[in-house]
Amino acid sequence: MNYSEFLKMIPEAFLVLALLVAFVADFCLAKTKVKGCTMQFLTIGMLVITAAATLVYAEPEYAFGGLYVTSAAVNVMKVILAAGTVIVCIMAQPWIQKSAMKLEGEFYMLVISTLLGMFVMMSSGNFMLFFLGLEMASVPMACLVAFDKWKQNSAEGAAKYILTATFSSGVMLYGISFIYAAAGTLYFDGVTNALGNIMLGTVATVDGAQSPALAIMGLVFFFSGLGFKISLVPFHFWTADTYQGAPTPVTGYLSVISKGAAALTLAIILLKVFQPLVMYWEYLLDIVIVLSITVANLYAIRQSELKRFMAFSSISQAGYIMLAVLCNGGTGVAALTYYVLVYIVANMAVFTVINVVEHENGGRTDMAAYNGFYQTNPKLSFLMTLALFSLAGIPPFAGMFSKFFVFMAAAKQGSFAAYFVVFIALINTVVSLYYYLLIVKAMYITKTDSPLPTFKSDMNTKVALAVCTAGVALFGIVSCIYEWIAAAGI
């Protein structure tokens, strides 16, 4: 083995270094009063260095005989996810300081470990390395979901997450076994070539018959397994309970960072590895997108608990994200990446407000807690409204442009099915506007005799909201952002 090839894994190397720094700092600062702030500073610093290194060394890399493969599009997503994780670390600090457990070191190490798994998953060129990266991300995430171990909802949410993650991993491995049986290899390039030959009828498969049945079965099971991770309908049943039970910063992290990594990975595998089977997975994707957007919107209207509300919102957003894959090209990947970027800043702004209100209001996260919120906290109400409008796709906020790009990418496919899916998505955009406005109505219109008292936000909350609001306002009109993403291609 040529160990110098590890030097090609620059983002992953810096995350491993960040993990070691966090471990040593946690050990050395265990009994000091500055532990929390120091851990936060070190973690954010290492994440910024990781993003900067990924930008500087952004050339596509190919290592270990194709086991590790990265591209410009993957590097762009790594930068975006690292930046999103920085926002999570900033907004989580007030919750960590008020937590009775004082587990700052453990929290930051778990976050870095999860991000490392996502990076490995996105840069995999082999199904086994992909599965290893997926589990590297899933296991620490389960620990994060159960971080508030004294709360019953947290334990329940973690149990459901672990059970569904285990089941989905088993389903995915089952699908990978079919793929191996059909292609005779687990390397992405080898699978693509083998599937192409099978579809052309140039090789014999089961019992000498020219049949792609094994490959199609592998595709379906693989898609089902990863659909659990992205929480696409009908693989979404764990989402609401897990989002409600997890600590609010973890819920935000799970809803945007984890979803972005899994969505890009699925897009790349569908567009590259399963390209010979495009006539099969396109119809599968059409059905899942329509179900995800429609079912999630209908359930979101019925929610009165805000974290469950945002859970169904995230399921709907996952459907919009996957719209871009229908383009079947680099334009779709660019639209998907841009959508994830805008979704991160808008969703994290909402969860930052939920987090601070939760701790100022005795742990309440129901929508009724926001009745009359504008009367006592107009600035937070205004910033949350901007973020909700962006999620709904209202102009001139960035969310409108992100939805426009995924709609255009899907319509570019040109088939009747693609036009129909876009039409359904457009109708559901109106539905989503209605339920996002329910929160705005509670803050501005609904009257109450006892609104939440006026309070001052801490510096971490102000910084997180400032960054997210700037993204919501600027990402849609600063064209160089999309040009940078589009230049990466696939």
C-alpha cells in the first residue's frame, strides 16, 4: 500500500486532526472553567481550517485504486457542510452551557465524527467504503439524538432512530449483495460498466439469460435503504419522533447537514453508477418525490408541536432536493447543491430561534408558545419570519431561487412524467406557504394574555442568526455563489 495516498484525503485528514485536538483538549481542560468556550473555539477553528483546505486543495482526487474518489462537486458540498456544522456549533453552545451534564467535549467530538463519516460517504468509489462512511455518520448521530439522556422523549427518539437506521442498513446491504451478484464487483466504475453490458445484452447473467433482474432488485433495495437516511416517503416514519426527542441543535444538524450529504451521495450514485438503469429509477424517483412533498405537507398542517412541524417540513424539503436529480446531468447536481446551501441557512435560522425560545420558556416547543411573540421579541420574530419565507420559496429570498433552479433542472429532463412532478411540486409550494404562515400568524396576529417575556439573546445566538439571515438575504442575489457551485459540475 502506498501510504502517501492518504495525503490526497485532505478534508478527511483535517477532520481526524480536529477529532484528536478535541479529545486532547477535553482531557486537559476537564476541570477548568473555560472548557466550554475553549472547546467551541477549537472545534469551530478546525472546521474553518477544514473548509479552507478543501477550497485550496479542490482538485479531484483518485486514491487506493478507486476506493476513494472525489470531484469538484463533492468538494463544494464538503465546504458547505463544514460551514453548516460551524453554525450548529455556534447555536448549540448556549444549550450545552445550560445542560446539567456539561458534556461539551463529547458533543463536539460526536459532531466531528459524524461529519467525518459524511465526508467518507460522499468520496467513496466503492459500495463497501460508502457503507462504512454511512455507518460512521449514523452511529455518532444516534448518540447525539440521545444526548439528553434524562429526558424520556430523547431516549424514545434515539431508540426509533437506531432501530430504523439498523433496519435501513440491513436493507441496503441486501441491495448491495444483489448488485455484487449482478456486476461481480463493488467498485462504482466496474458496476457501471457491468450494468451497461447487461442492459445491452452482451453478457450472460442468471442461468445464461440476458436479464437485469438482479441489478434492478439491488437498485430498489439500495434506494430504499438510503431513502431512510434522507427521510423520503414512505421511509420517513422515524423522523417526527426523532426530531422531537433530540436536543434542538442536534435536530437542526440532523435535518440539514445529514440530509445534504445523503442527498448528494444518492444523486451521484444514481447518475453515475446506475446510469444504465435510468429508465427504472426515474419512475421510482418520480413516485417518491410526489409522495414526499404531498404527504409531508398534509401532515405538517396538522402539527402543533414545532419540532414535529419542522420534521415534516424537512421531509417535504427532501422531496424538493431530489427533484434536481431528474435532470440526469451536472445541472441537476449544481441545483441540488445550491438548494442544500440555502436550506442550511434558512432551516438553521429557524432552529436557532426555536432553541433560544425553548430555553427561555421552560422547554416548550409547541406553536402556542409563540402566540404574541412579536409583541415582546420583535427582532427574533422578524428574523424567523424571513427564514420561514425562504423555506416557503417567497421572493426575493434565497429559497425562491433554490426552488426555481430545482424546478428548471427537473423540467429540463423533458418527459411528461417530469413535467407532472414539477406541476405537483408547484401546487405543494402553495400548501407549504400556508403552514409556514401558521407560525407567522401565531407570532404577529394571535393574541394571548401571557406572551413570552422580553429577553436578550446571548452572543452565540446573535452570531448564528446574523450568519443565517445574511445567507437567506444574499445567496439568491449574489450570483457568484451559484456560479461557483455550477462550475463544479458533477
